[in-house]
Amino acid sequence: MGVYEELVARGLIAQVTDEEEIRELVNSGKAVFYIGFDPTADSLHVGHFMALCLMKRLQLAGNKPIALVGGGTGMIGDPSGRTDMRKMLTKEDIEHNCECFKKQMSKFIDFSDGKALMVNNADWLLNLNYVELLREVGACFSVNNMLRAECYKQRMEKGLSFLEFNYMIMQSYDFYALYQKYGCNMQFGGDDQWSNMLGGTELIRRKLGKDAYAMTINLLLNSEGKKMGKTQSGAVWLDAEKTSPYDFYQYWRNVDDADVIKCLKMLTFLPLDEIDELAKLQGSELNKAKEILAHELTELIHGKEEADKAQEAARALFGKGQNTDNMPSTELTSDDLTDGEIGILDLLSKCGLIPSKKEGRRLIEQGGITLNDEKVKDVYKKLTPADFADGFAVIKKGKKVFRKAILK
């Protein structure tokens, strides 16, 4: 089975421009392909996971990945999948976020000896002269066709700024520039990027008379059709400082039964025949498949040692007895206390267990918060050092989320 056929079998491919040509390039290791990452935060998140895994799969098959960091397009913001305008970032924010991306990508992609490239589209986009750009590529784009693109149609009702309207041209120019600079013949991306990617292949055809190809991968959706990678507290980040290895592990350990095999196929590097065997598991036996999924993905991001610790901690917490050694923790100091006390809502917020105090009140009123094995019933409860026996308190949210609050 070639790598292209494996991508199909894993349910990754959504749309392609020229299937036979793409199959030949990918299977023969002749694809020089790029995937773009807009630096809208200082960490990649689960939404980027599939793209990173795809880059690794294709590189292992001999193809050359180009990780394009959007230092230039990040100055505008992609309207795809948005109902509102993105927050405008400063140049300094974007540069910082790009540096953070590089460290995380290196866990997936081998950049040594020219096996892969990491480039920043700020290198060519920020130096463009607007009039020259209009003359060079403006005639290659039909406004009528652009307005038919899904990424623009969904914004038309609430208002699409001219700033965002230019995003398709900028992304298309990226492909055009990469084709000329590095021989990049293929672009991959999420299925919501299809219109932007077609813009790039068409620009290359019209300006250079050459063929270039595009392939989109399916978005990571749960059985309800919602994007995966979000929790009540926000995104599931790849940065251990933003989402701990334990919380990352637990996110995948707790996926719905209907989603576990799909995630194993799309995100892990386990052989398909092994996944097919796991697909035969029923009922509570599916927990074995969930543990494998969680460990595989945590090892990919945080390494085997952290994955083992997260698994051991989860088993200790949800097995008989409660071992707090590897439980995710938050440190408190005297500065976090007021007159020697801290309110339960402040503690939940400090531990990252609630996005707002309103949510904290709701959880307490519904019996969803436990402190040191006792249900918290008072939203105004105050904790003193006496509540931190042996120097810590154990907070439980719902049935599966634990946090150890350590008082220094």
C-alpha cells in the first residue's frame, strides 16, 4: 500500500485537484508540499495536529515538507471558518508566536540536511508594493468567483472587511512564491481552505503556465459534527505550559466511544490492521483503545516519559485508591490568599478548572465540585491553610478532572 492509499484508508483525504498526478507524486516521494500555519497564538493546538501528522507521514515516504509560518498573512487574518473578524496582532506578537511554532514542529518534522524547510511568508509579503501586486496578480482573480467561495459567503451577512477579502490573494501568492523559490508543487490544508488553495493553483497556471496541485484533509470532527480540540476551559494546546501532559492525555482518554477508532486512524501511526483489531472491542473494552490513543498522542507531543506518567496518574486516580504523585498541580503562595484565605471560586480559577466564576457557581450548585473528597455546596466557601493537609488540597471537577492545589 502506497502512502496515498494509506491516507485514503485512514479517512484523511477530503478533496484533490488531480488525483492520479497527486498519487504518483506522493507515492514516488517527489512531492514538495507546503502547509501553512497562521501564528495567531504562541502555541499550536489540537486543530493543527492532523496537519503535523500528515507532514510526518509524507516525509517518512520521501517527500519534502515546507512548513510555512504566516508572519505576513497573520497581519491580516484568515476569514475561513469565522463569523467575526480576527484580533489584529502586532508584528512583535507574530514574531514571538512564529518562534514558538518552530520548536513544536521540530517534534514532528526532521529539518536536518535539507529534508524539510521552514519559511515565513513575511519575507516576501511585507515587501510587496501594492500597485505592483495589483498589476502582477490582480487580473488573475475574479471577484465573482471569490464571492462564491464558502469562506467569504458565510461572512457576507455580518460584514466582510476589505482587509480580509485580500486573504485569498495573499495565500495564493504564497503558493506562487514557493513554487518559484523552492519548486513547491503541492499544497495541503484543511478542507475549509479549498477555495484559497484553488486560487494558488490557478495563479501558478496563469502566471507561469505550470501545473501545481492541492489536496485538503478532513477536519477533525466528533460524532456530533463539532470540531475536536476544545474544552470548557478553551483549546487543547500542544504547549505543556498551556495544557499539561496529563490534561492532554485525559482529553484523548475521554473521547466518545464513537470517535476513538476514527482518531486512531487519523492521528496515530499505528498500523491499520492493529487499529482494525481494536475496532472489534465493545462496551467497556473500548477503554483499552482509548488508553492506547491517549498514550500514543501524548508520546508524540510530550515524549514517552511524560506519556507514561500521565497514564500512571490517570490509572491511579480512577482505579482503587487515589495516588496524587503525578496528579496535575497548581502552586499557590501566600500572595494568592487574602487575610489567610482563598475563595473556592478564586481557587478553581487559579487552577484553570473554570473559564469564569459564573461557570464555577453553576458547577458548585449542581454538585460538580469536590474538595478533599467532600462535595462543595457553598459558592462563598473560604479555604484556609488547614484545608491544605500535608501541604495540598485535591479538587475534583465532575468525575474525571482532578487538580492538586499545593500551598507553598
